Amino acid sequence: MTNETIDTIRHCLTTELKPTLLEIIDNSAAHAGHAGARKGGGHYNVTIVSAAFENKTLVQRHQLIYAALGDMMKEEIHALGINALTPTEENKG
């Protein structure tokens, strides 16, 4: 299920936000036994670089990501760490 979830996350974010970079890390194994993990929700970290984040606050960037993932946030994803950057910010780092 995990690979399928990552593929779905990748598809949703790519379709909606057209990232130039997208990394998805599954940290679910580190949270085995956690209440959310027992219900099947995974723990993921996402690094995403997209022009869609230009002139957006951190909260607005996260809202765009949550909107792109939709109902996945209810069951498939229990926790999501987000590093959302613009192409300009990525090039500065």
C-alpha cells in the first residue's frame, strides 16, 4: 500500500502544482504502533519546489498542498511534513 500511496501523492501534487522538484519520503515505519499508523495512515515528508508558491505565505503554500491531496489527508496520510519552496528559494539554498 505504501508505494501506491506515494504514487498517488506524487500524481496529485504533480497534476495540481507542476513542481520542478518533488521528493516524498515515507517515515511510517518509524511510527509503527502510533494510533494513526494503526488505522493505516502513513507519515510522509514532502519537499516540493513549484512556481505556484510564488508570492504565497507558508500557510497558503500548505493549503495548496492539502487541497491537492484532498481526501488522502483523511485516511492514507496521518502526518505530512512539508518543505515548500519557490524555484528562486531553491536556487538560493
